Amino acid sequence: MYTEFDGFSVKKIVNGGLQNNSYIIKFGNKCVVIDPASKVINVTVEEEGLQVLAVLLTHGHFDHIKGVQEFLDKNVPVYIHKLDEGKCNGEHSLDWLKRFRITPFEPTNFVADNELLNFDGLEIKVIHTPGHSAGGVCYVIKNVIFSGDTLFLDSYGRYDFEDSCFDDLKHSIKDKLFGLDGDYVVYTGHGDSTTLAYERERNMILWS
């Protein structure tokens, strides 16, 4: 089921044992995919007859990129921050945590902080939010934020990986995200969605 917003709609798909959230952002018969965590995402867009204009990755950890190759095989461009490139084509995807290997791939495009992406009129702002991952980003479409593993309902992402940093994570959330004007719906990388207004008052990062 899609949730309707101004000019686009969002479908959330929960994948596998780690309950990763993938998102299809649909406008007309076109879409953008965020964090395809399994092959199910490609199957879904094919069944719905959608033209996929891009795959956007919030970061490069294995549980968020397992479904990327199916889109690359169809020449769909894949976007990620440069600092997380090595998680896609090297040994840093953390796939050893689940005892299987992600086939390395090369992202086609790199995003930067405050960059504005435009896909056939759908404008998406990039906010670099390091902390959980050095190249972690959030994607903002109008009043909706896709926060990956940076911000969760009442909580925030892990910071015990090689390129994690709690101070960076706290800055990303308190200054960059909470500093945005107004309220936003927040779609997270795991768990339930939330709102920025709620998290500004109740997120545990405020007392960490």
C-alpha cells in the first residue's frame, strides 16, 4: 500500500530477518528506489510496471544493498556517498555478520551534502549524516525524510563499526536533522516511521 504525499507516494517494504525497510517512491508510472534490501524490491516494481529512474543508498552496509545488483543489471543508476563506496566494491559491507557474501558492485553516481537531485521533476535533497557510517546520508523529498540508519523512532543508529563515530552521529541528528525548519515524516531504515517534531522532543540522543 502506498502513502500519498504532495506529488508522490511511498511504499515501504520490510525485508528479511533484520527487518530492513526499503522504499519505492512513485510518481506517475515512474519511481525511485531507496535501499533495495532484497530481490523483492525489483520483483515489486516489475509487477507494478514502474520505470525505475534511480536507486538511492543511504549507506553501504550489506543489509541495505542486497537487492542492488538486479537494478544494475537493468542499467539503473545507483547513487551513494563517496565515503561508502568501499562498502559496495570492497570488504567493508559487513556481510560477514550474516556469514554470506555480497557480490561486489560499482556504484554509478556519488552524492554530496546539500546536493539537489532531480528525476523527471522529482527533486530530492541529500543531507550527509555521518556517524553510523562515514558516508551515511538522508534523502529529503518535500516534507519527507528517508533517514537510513541515522535516526530511528525514539533512537538512533549503531556507532560501533570501524568508520562510525558517536560525536558525528549526534551532530548529524541534533544539528543537521533537528535543525531543519518545520516538521517532516521520517521513514527509517528499520522499524516504524516517525516525525521530526516527535523526535526533537523524545529521541534518546537528547540525553546521550
